[in-house]
Amino acid sequence: MDRKTDNAIVRVLTEFCETAKVDYEGFEWITHFSDYNNFPMSLSVVCIYGTNKQLEKADVNAVYLHINKKLLSIGIHLKDIRRHVAFDTEERCTQENNGNWDERLP
């Protein structure tokens, strides 16, 4: 993967994030990681909600579909989007890592 591809991923995930903050109650932010030597298999997207209760109520299938559509729009085809998208909460990070996302995320 090159810089151009990474910039495209950032762009579509940012677009998704702005929409998700309106469309999905409790959705707060998104990030991604990848081992560029093993792309796209190593692509990992993490969606962050505010509270555990908000995440429990979330329509994660809608989120999977929305992210997959965004990635497809830039030519990234993933066999099973569920293997590439994870969910977490600010509440869990606070409880388990004292709010330290650098410690919590890969």
C-alpha cells in the first residue's frame, strides 16, 4: 500500500465518521491500522462509541455495510468486512486503560 491509498482510506473513513456521528447514536470516532506489507488483509478499522450501552444498541451490521461501501468506492475489496472492523467504547477504555487509547489500540 502506498501513501495515495492511505490518504484515500483516511478520506473515506473521515466521510463515514461525519455521517456516522449523525446517523448512529453514540458513535464518536474512527481509526484504522494496517501492516502495509500485508495489505489489504491486515487492514483494521476501529469504531468508537461513547458508552457500552450505546454500542449494545448499535446496528453494527449497518456500520459494516456503510464502511464496506466506502472502501469499495476507492477499490478496496475485503472478503469479510467483519474481520476488519472492530468496535470499542470510551467507557471501556476509561475503565480498563484509564482513558489511554495509545495503550489500548494496536
